[in-house]
Amino acid sequence: MPASTTREIDGFCCLCRSRCGARFEVREDQLIAAKPAPDHPTGKALCLKGKAAPEIWGNPDRLLYPQRRTTPKSDPNPGWERVTWEQALQDIAQRLEAIKTRDGAEAVGFGVTTPSGTPMSDSIEWVERFIRLFGSPNTVYATEICNWHKDHAHKFTYGSGILYPDYENADAILLWGFNPSAVWLDQATQIAAARARGAKILSVDPRRAGYAQGADHWLRVLPGRDGPLAMCLAQILISRQAYDADFLRRWSNASLLVKDETGAFLREEEVTGVVGGGRYVAADAAGGLVFYDPKSRSFDADHQGLQLRTKMEVETVFGPVACRTAFVRYEEACAPWTVARTAAETGIAAEDILRAAETLIAAKRVAYYCWSGVGQHREATQTDRAIALLMALKGGYDRRGGNVAYEKHPMHAVTDFNQFPEGQIEKALGYPARPLGPPSQGWVTARDLYVAILEGEPYRVRALVGFGANMSVSQGDTDMAVAALQALEFHVQIDSVETPTARFADYLLPANTPWEREALRNGFDVSQSAESLVQLRPAVVPSAGESRSDTEIVFDLACRLGLGDAFFDGDIDAARDWQLQPSGLRLADLRANPKGISRPLTYREAKFAEQVDTGLRGFQTPTGLVEIYSERLLNHWYEPVPRFQSEVQGEDHHAYPLRLTTAKNGYFCHSQHRNVVSLRKRMRQPQVWVHPDTAQAQGLEDGDWAELVSPHGTARMQVIFDTDLHPDVAVGSYGWWQANAPLGLGGYDPFSGKGANYNRLISAAQCDPISGSAPHRSTRCALRPLAGSGSVKPAWQGFREAVVTEVEEVARGCTRVGFAIVGMARLPDFLPGQHITLRAQIAGQDAPVVRCYSLVGAAVDPERERYQITVRHVPAPADRADLPGGVMSGFINTALTRGTRVALKAPSGRFTLPIAMERPLVMVAGGIGITPFLSYLETAAALGLSHPLRLIYANRNSAGHAYRHRLEHLQKQLPNLQLVDIYSEPLPVDRIGATHDKGGFVTAGDILRDWAGQVPEVYQCGPPAMMAAVERALAQAGHPKEHLHKEAFVSPVADRPLPEGPFEVQFAKSGKTLRWTRAAGSLLDLAEREGLALASGCRAGQCESCRLRVIDGRTMHRTELAFEEAEHCLACQAVPLSDVVIDA
């Protein structure tokens, strides 16, 4: 297709919180690529999820038409029938209105997916406007286990959510329960720049992940014990008087006097008898009283003389009253958390705590950020308070180098909490129990919703409207979720794919994807210049089928439900023009400028100190100050300063000895994207990471499948060893249910204990008393081997003795070898395409030689007694007699005999071909690269598979054409199989039509022809040069790269210690040659230290923005990565194994 038909369209990615600037390539209404937009303020990098846009857009699992259920909700098959939008929306509106009229708007619940990890961010404001004006106070939003603590619990301290970290000017950066490499790529990029200029990094995380890998201080906290750690660090700062006393005196309530008896602040009227002033009381250095006015935010004396650490009796109109300052109250709460006690409670070495505290003390400017790692525990709110108070000691609020409030362009607010009809918010589920938590904002927990549906407490919820919320997988209490969803009177689900939650719906409506709709964004968070940009992302391709945006759906529903005036009579353009009005921009202006319009804004430091009409701006708290002590919390019977207790070893600690936690994976967004080939390649199975000692104590080895058991349920995952984890910790992966047909990977039943649903292990029955947060990241569990699980568990661990049972030459220089395993009469099956690892002692070699070889023969055989491989001899190059031939291949082809003893590892490997396929499958084999495909075809014949297959087999000539007759026999058994034999150097006796089908090399046409518009899955295995040529040809032909799979054997990182160096690293494009040693870090670190600017992003090897071609030499990665491109490396994790030449 002519290149002129390809267009590049600027926009931004909305799959996660980072909102990375992106450039989309479109060819004839087909989205073909997504890449970074370097001139966008967040466009320096784009992660693999963002680059997978064409796959997500074109995924065959997408919903394209409205559907209505025809079977009972207990039936696993919804029996969907297609309906029109008019039929669906009219019926939905009538039934919602009927329920509202009969039982009140509160009888309709709403489920809304997160705008931080889904494209809901495009529509969230209008969806919330609709819900609030409809009148329902019951939205399940998962905010209590996501953003609520950083964005709302922080207000108990500062009157605002956490501000953006000013990484550019920070001396130290504290990342607490937050891994930007996986969740906010542009923050990761900013932190890298800060570290390069010398900023210290502190990471609090149970895992050595993301920036914890190279942090100056990694504090490996036990899950759920973050609060004590924050109190301990504060205790150290306070004991050394290493806090910003001036900030605390002037801009916090630390100096205000608190009555010992009641815990309430002392007020002026209690001292003077004059009622109505409402002023608070502090004390100066001489013990005199100073009054503070919360209206004007001012003291009636110089704040510098205020006492922070005092206890005193104050004469009041009621007699003497014992008081102490708010700061003393806080100090007393911190005091029990000594370094020794905290080390014992958190699992962090005492010296590591002290060193981290020293860094915080030494740093004049500290920026920090925390997120879900803090917010998913039973004490999440007070933990957030403890961290907020620790940072208040540094005085960095809205100050450069701390956390800052950037200016934004004024716009009309689409939604706010005042839109609820009077009296409705008090009806929110959970409001009486948690009046300061999310219910006070109309956000309720999933468990409270389930109880209301099933038990009618405090009233019956009869209907649910879901906007992408997959609560049966993304929330705990799974069995309750199933029962509640089945019990609903009416359920509408809007989504782009049929999720487990959607299967219970009465109507399933197709949401379009971000690339099929416009979206307006006012600012991009990460800097003042980024916040100055207003952008309207265009729809780059038409909506597929009849799918619509969430915005279109709510505008239509609103008009049908009598809310047309508030929704501009359905005119979305008019609504956006109204939204933009205060900024002076118009929708037409933004459409004419797809890169956005930037109007300069200027950051003003310390805005809390600015003069306003009533005095000084201060903080939006009851005292108008940073609240070290919260009387608001006290008045609702919560602790006014954080207090934590030591853990009590209950009976469950013996039955469930491990602390179970989880973390967001950088390859997927929550419960999405496992059906996306390029992403699922990076992580094929649900996994649980544990320390080797922990697993081996249960008889488990790396790669085994195990059962996780909690008091609430079970789930199955693959064990992965992580020597950096605390032995008492297990880190499970969440969100697993989807199958991936192109990769032949099945799905997991989210409602069965035999599935992999992490949230079957979690319950919100015991939750945070303020927010309702469930302990998703701090639940007790046990890890057990799977009983009778030979089909998913490796047959043995490590190397096991084997004996050679057959040796047969199957073509010139190609030998088939059979192995029996000593002590095993029957051998387990494997997956087509997997390999064994062979170890042999070979004469002349100082150490045993280890190689991987693909298995041949059917993967399924209940009577299997042996494994077979075929190995081609790799001779020394004809023009390089000084170079040796292949050591193992030479041994196998010339010296191996029956009866020889060797050692084998059990079958393994990622390069597996799917048993069940819907699209055509093409295999491209070069020489002995036929072996994994031979296994697949043997298996296909044994199972009677019928999907279209093509094998393109490239050889030099007939002399090296292995398994010719076997393949011809298999073709007779598989009428759906096409064989294409290609010879590059045919012998005189070779004839087209007799020995082979064509001469030359494999072309894209050989692979792609005759598929009637279908995109085939292409698997290739062969010489690297051939595979590289095929990859280039397919790319030029427009074949999506996610549908190309290739075999690559990569040695485990654990087997290869980091080299010492020195090595020369030549950066070819820049012309620089640098000297590398182990101390230099990664290739990216080396380059940046010398002033070379390389593309980068996450710094953890996940986003692959730093992918570089290795022109010459060898590299390795410092950590285990799902990256198998032999000719490339990821610069952020790569180190040289020799002198190297890099294409940069």
C-alpha cells in the first residue's frame, strides 16, 4: 500500500494516569501504530500498553453492538440477542425511571471503573454528573482501594489531596507504596532526570521493583506496617529537632493547645468568657497566651515565639485546665516507635531506617508520592495521615523541591458534590459507619452494595448500571459478588469486551475505544508548562460497529430521563464549549490545533501565604492550618493523631503464615489486556513471587504451580522465586481471567477456586474504619503445592539423570536423539514448541556444557517413555578455521551413543503454539528450526485439529531437508496443512515441483497470501539472519508485529553474574566510545553520565522505550525480563558482556 496513505495524528494516551503524549499512525481508517510524541509535555516515552493501541482497537473480542440477555442470570450463557440502540436505551431509561419512582434514586447503584487505569478518564466528569443529577449516592468506584487516601484522606492534614512532586528541584525523593515505572511513566522519566543530577531516592516497598532496584534507600517494609515506619521516621526527626520549626509554628496547628481531659482544642471563650470569637489558643515562650483566628489565618502575636513542645495549666472561666500542644500529642504518638521496635515490626533493618532518616534530615527539599501501596490496608487512612505528617515536618508543601500546586486554566466544573439532591448523600451505603469517608462523596464499597442487594440493608438496591466496572474480578468478596449480580432486578453493563461481571447483565452496551472518540484535557499534571496545555484529542479512526463513547451514552440517557437541560439537550459540542468558556478557548480552536493550545501559566510558590479578602489564604482545614492534630477526626471518634499497635499473633498466623500482597503489573491495566498478544507475551501466566526458602519449605520450586489459600478462598498461580522478598511475604498477581487465543493460552474461571482470581483471597469484612479500604495488600495466606497437578507442574526440578535411548541421523548433519529419565517409567506431556535443557560432560571442556533444544514428537502421549530432540551440527565457519564449531552439536552428531548418561531439565519454554486457533497459523522454519513445528504438527494430527495451517520450510537443499517424509505423512493426516518447501542453494538433482516448491528465500508473500483478508499468526524458528529478514519483510508488508512469534533461547539471569568489565561501549551514531565497568550501572546510566541523550521511560525494563540494536558484541540484562530479542537490548537494564557497538 502506498506510504502516502499513512497519516500521523497527534493526541495522548488515556490507558493510565500518565496521559502520555502519543502520535498515532493511521492508514485508510486502520490504526496501525502508536508511538511517543516527543514535543508533547508527557510524550518522552510510551509504554507497551500505549504502543499496543492497534491491538486493543482491532481485538476480535471487542463488543460492537448492543445486546440483550435472553436467559436467567444463573445461566452461564447469557443468550445474547442483538438489539438496536433505540430499543436498548429506551427500555433502560424506562426501567431506571420506574425503579427511581418506586424506591428512590438510591435503589439504583452505579459501577464506574477507574479513570487512573482505564480510558474512563475521557468521560468520567460527564458520567459523574449524570449519576449525581440522577440522584443516586451509591457509586462503586473502588476509590477506597485506589486514590481516596492520597487525594482525600490527605485533606485531613493539608486540606487538599497530595500535590505533584517537584522532582526537578528536589534534593531527595520519597516513593512510598508507589512504583511510577508501572503506573505513571512520565513520573519515572522525571525521577530519572532528578537522580542523574544527584537527588537521593528512597523507596518504601515490600518488593525491589521499579526505582527500588537502584534506590539509595530501599526500605523493605512488611505489608501493612507502613504506619509504624512513618511514625518512627518522624520520631527520629523530632528527637533531633530536624524539622522546619518556623513552618510548623506559622502554618500548622502544632502550637495550638489541646485539653488533656477531652482532647479538644482550647478556645478563646473558655479563657476570656467572651463568646463568638472562635479563636484558638497557643502559648508564647514566656507562657503567655496567644490567640489564633481561623478566619483570617493569623495569630495576634509573632509566631516565632510560639511554643511547640509544652505542657501547661491554663486558667479558664471553669478553673485550671491541663493542656499540651498539638505537637506534643503527635510527639507522644511517635515516641513508642523506636528504631528497634520498628525494625522488629516492619522487617527493615535498624541501620536501614537510620540511614533513610539521615537522608531525610540532610535534604533541604523533599518531594514525595504515595498511592495504592499505602491505600489497600485496614489502617490505610491513618497510615496516609502518618506519611502526610512526616512530610509536614519538612515544610515542603507548595514549595519548590517539595510538592507543588501548579496553576490551571479556569474552566466550568462539569461535576461536583453539590449536584446531589438534598438529603441523598446521607442515604449512601456505609454513610452512618464512615461519615468522613468515601460515602460522604457518594462512593460506596462493593461489599456494602452486595449486602444491600442481597439482604436489603439498610434498603434494597434493585438495579446496577456499570460503566466498565469489573467488580467481580477487581474487588474482594467474589462469592458475594456473584450472588448479588444474580439477584439484581435490572443490570446494565457498558464495556468494550464481555467481562465476567458483564455476563450477568440484562443489557450489554458496546463502548468504543479512545482512538474512536474525541477527548478534552485541561493540563497534563507533571509541570507548570504541562498544565498550561489544553488539548482536544481527535478521533483518529471511526468507531467500530455500533460502539459509542460513554459520554455519548450518558448524554442520550440523560435526555431520556429528564436531564436534558443539564446535558445541553444532547449536544456534546455545546457542552464542551460551555466547559471551555472561562478559559477563553473554543472547541473550534482546539480542533484546528490537534497538538493542543498552550497559554503560559506561572507557578506561584506557597500560595497558602497569599493575601485574600478575609486575611491570608491558609489551608482548607477546620483550623485553616496544616492539621498535625485533627479535631475533626476526634469528633467522629477517630484518633486525632495516628496511633498504631503491634501486631498480635492470632490463630490465623499459624494456619496462614504468609503476608499476601499484590502490585500493579506494568504490562496490563488491572483486569484488562491479557487478550492482547504483545502484552501477554511478556507475562503469560498468573504468578506469585516468593522467597526460594519459603517455596522450598513447601516442596515448591521456581516454575511450579501452587495454591494460595486465605481464610476467604483459594487461587492458583505459578511460583516465581524472588530472593529480594522477605521470607514471610508472597506477592500475587491480580486481574487474571482472559484467554489469549493467538498464543494458545486459556482463560481462568474467576469464580472458581481452581482459577487465578486473586480477589477470591480477599474480603472487606474487616476494613479501614474511615475509608472502608479492604486489605488487598496485607492479607494472611498459605502457599501449598497443587495435589495431583502433573499437567501444570514440571515433572521434576533442576537437572535429572537421563540415558540416551536412540541416536539416528535424519538428514545430513542432523541427528535425532531420544532420552529416558532414570527412575521414571512414564514421562509427562509438554506444550508444542517447548524445549528441554541438556547438560553433558564433553571431553576437552572444563565444565559441563548446557544447551536448550526443542522437543519433537507429539506433545500429548499418555504412554510416553522418552523425549526426543533433533540437533544440526554447527561446524566451524569455512573461512575461519581459528573458530571452533558448536561444542554440543558436534558432540551429539559425532560422539553421542546409546547408553550415554547426561542430565536433563523438564520441558519448559515460552515459545508454545496454540492448540485451539480461530485464525490461520503459519510456521516458518529454517533448517533444524523445524523441530518445534514438527512437535506441533504431530500434536495437531493426534488431536485432529482442523484450523488452517501452513508450514514454510527453508533449507539450502535436499541434503539437509530433515523429516521430509514424516512431514509428507503428516500432510496426509492434516488436510488443512499446506507445505511450502524453499531451497536457497538447490543441488543439481533438486527440482521445483519434485523436491521443493520454489528457490530463493522466504518472502512476506509466501506467508500472507491466500488468507482472504485474515491476519495469520506467524511463528518462526531458524537461523537469526533468516528470522531477522522475515521480520523486516512482514513489517514492510504491514503485518502487525504482535502476530509474529519467534523462538529465542535466553539464559536465566541467575546463571550469569554481572560482569566486572572493563569493556568498551561504542555508540555508533554519536561517535562516542565509553569505558564500562560494573560501577557504571546500565548502558543507559553510562550514556547519560557522559551527556548522551537516549530514549527512555520506566527505568525498569517494562516500557521498552530504551530498546536499542546491538550491532556487535554481547549484552545481558541485570534483572529477569520478558524480552527475547537477541539483536536488541533494553538500555536501562543492559550491561555489556564484551566490547559492544550500540546503534545509538
